[in-house]
Amino acid sequence: MPHYNAFALVLLTATACCAPAALSAQPPTAILPSGRLLTPVGQLVQTPNFPTQIALDENHVAVLTGGASKQQGIQRFSAASLQAQGGVLTLLSKDKKHAAPGTTVAQGRQGGDGGNAGEQVIKGQSFFQGLATGPGGTLYATGGNSDDLLALGASSDGALHLLRRYALQWQPFPRDQYPYQYAGDWQQARHFYPDSVVIGPRGRHAYVAGMLANSLARIDLHSGMTDYLNVGSYPFAVTLADKGKRLVVSNWGGNGVTVIDRAAWKVLGAVPTGPVLGPRSGAAGAHPTALAAQPGSPIVWVADANLDRIVAVDTRSLKPMRVIDDSPYPGAPPGSYPDALAVSQGKLFVANAGNDDVAVFDLASGKRIALIPTAWYPTALAVQGNELFVASAKGMGGGPNIHHQWVGNFMQGVLQRIDLHELPTHSAAWTQTALSNNGFSAAQRQQRAADNTKAAAWLRGHIQHVVFILRENKTFDEDFGKYAAAGHWADPALNLYGPRELPNL
């Protein structure tokens, strides 16, 4: 998923980023550079930067973090109190980023190796996207460019430790299948690049999607024997469906999903969830991401992130059955960016990374019940009983970068818990808050339309040409802080490079 680097001014943090906050307490508030507001509801706790996945067992919430830095990890929290209970931290060597992972496991400590007390440190290892709970509470995490699946156990004090590592290998794919050739670094060993995992029935197998191999791996968790199956373009997420008879993979670089007969280990077919694009098309495509199976049925819900819609796919007939519009209001341009799904209690929960909220839909009618305000850029969610857990990658923002840090090193994530018993009472107020935070209320849209009309008329009378220059990863002050012509808009204390770079800007 995209990593957008920006900053937020925190107006009121209260206990939001450091300890759980009571549901009735004043919610923490922050304002983003775009002017949008953050007012996440429920109980909140801070996580390391850019959490991308969560996994639940009966008593714990595990969060995979570090998507914006070279230190990934897994942190466990009590599901009842959101108190941190130890975890695993990985350390990537810059010189050995693509090398085979080492096997050294050491106790974390304050300072030198970046670990904290109670953390295990696994050197030379990375994590990426995938996290699942297996039998006995074992956690399985995908290794990204470490090309492996890790099995992690918890000791009596709650600390995680490495149980086993399963190696995964790059697989060639058909020459006529996008991306047509290996998309990684040709000067390094080719990567399977595992990015999603689901544990099969009875806990015998793990099924792992390999983004750079266009493949799905089936790992026998007892013997370690691994089989591979070509499934489609950039497989992103994988889930079980139809009581475990089917596997479904979302094809991030395609326009739908691939359905697999789990027992026979063969592809049954591909199901488009977005428009079929030709090789000369310049459109972005559907960008299928998250998946969620509907219990007791063959239905799997697919998030078409670029189209702001959720599509129900029948894994028996191999046809799309229903479409739910995930737009914040009728006629809204794309930008909700749904990237996580959950189905529970007859409801579909959708994390909207672009709108900083979770949309709740009634599955029977397809109508939206509520929007739940979250922190910045929600990336993962799960439901257990009457509790909704949400991880937001950018938390409450980072504030000014006074130490000239890489943004991933000082922006923290947020884990949020919402009591779904509160949904009937607060749905209307939460929805209005989420819409207003984004400027999507009816009054705000009407005012914006009037302002846009007035501004457009002025611009057309004064501007003949527009040059658009896209630059990434730097703020205005980091580039222009010492640019005298910027006057009071520039802060020289935040400048990184000085006037020598200005000719390039």
C-alpha cells in the first residue's frame, strides 16, 4: 500500500498515544496538513510506526509494525486492557538487506541494538504485511525480502520468541502474465516476497502469497515441505472461503481475484471485480487489496481500493454477485482507499485509509450503518465478540521534524478498540464527525463548491500555463527553510540542505 509522508500538528493528545483512554473521555484531536481533523473514538494505545496488520487470539492483539522504517516488529497487547505484553523486534543490516536471514536470536536491551526489555531481537530479518494466529496461539509472520515465514511462540510472561523459520523461494511465472518479468532488483537474488498468510483447517498448512513470484505457497507446518501455485499478478491477500474448501487471492496488479480448490491444489478460475483493461490502457485499475470471507457461505468480499467499492464474489460460481459503494457521499471522487475488511454479526467493516474512518455496512441491505472515526490512515482491522480493533499507520501524526529525522523514525501508529455495543447509540454522531473531519458534510461540500467556482473563474482569467512538479518525502521547510524569498513562511531551523539545492527546485 502507498506510504505517504506528511506531518500533523497535534492539538490535544491527552492519553491517546501513551495509554488506553476511556470511551467517554474527550477524544484526542489532531489536524493534518490538508486541514482534515482526527478525532478517533474508543480506547487508544500507541504502537511503533506504520502498523499494517493485526491478529487476534482469545486474550491478545498482535500488531505488525515498522512499515516505514528498517526496524519491523510484532507487539502484543492485552485484548482486555490494551497493555503492551512484549514482542519481537527485527534489525535489518543496510549492507545485508537482501541476504539470507541469519539465525541469531538475542534478548533485547535498552540502547545498542534497538531493543527494549522483554523484546526478542531477530537480526537480519524483515517483516511485511502478513500476520496470522494458528493453533495454540502460535503467530505466523511473513518475512518480505527475507523470503520466509516465521513461527513465533509466547512464553509465560508474554514475551515472543522464534520457534521456526520456513524458507520460501522465488518462482518463475508465465511470460504473458503481468508484470511480464521479475519486478525486483535484478542484481540481487530474486525474491518470493511473502506478504500475506492464512492458516488452513486443523492448522496443518500455512498458505502464503508471494508478491514478486505471482505465486501462492502451501507450507506443511510439521514437515516444512512447500508447494507452489501460480495465481496471478502481484498476489496481495489470501483467505479461506466456503468452509475452508476454497482459497481466494487478491491480485494487486490485476483486476480481481483468483479462486483455488484447496484440497486439489489447483486454480479454479479468475473473477474480475473491476473493469478489464487492455495492455494500452492508462487507467490505474481496480487495485484489489483486502479480503474477508462471509461465514456460512461461499462469498468473499473484495476491496477494490482504486474504485472505492467492495465486491462480493461467489467462490462456487466464480462470479461477482454484489457491489457496495464505499464512497463517503453520492458522487464523491475516488479516495476512500479501502484497504482492510472484516465480516461479523451480519455487518461488513471497511477501513478507509484515505478518509481516516471505518465504514460499517449492513450485509442484508448493503446500506451504510455508520462511519467510525479513526486515527490517521487505518490499515488493519479485526472483530472479536463485540470489540472492533483498528490499527492506524500514522497514528496522530508526527509534528515538526526538528531533529531532521526520516519520518518513519518518529511517527507512531495507533491501536484502537471500539465497543460495538456503543454503535447503535453513537452511529449518527460518529458518522457526522467522520464526515465533518474530512470536509464531507453537506454544508461543507456546498460551501466548497461555491468557493471552487469563484476560484476557478479567477484562475482562468490569470493563468495561461501550469507546470506540475511532484517531489516526495520532503516538507516545505526542509527544502525552502533558508530561502529568503519565502519570507515568514519558511523556518530556517528545519532546513536540511541550504541554498545549494534551490536551483533544482
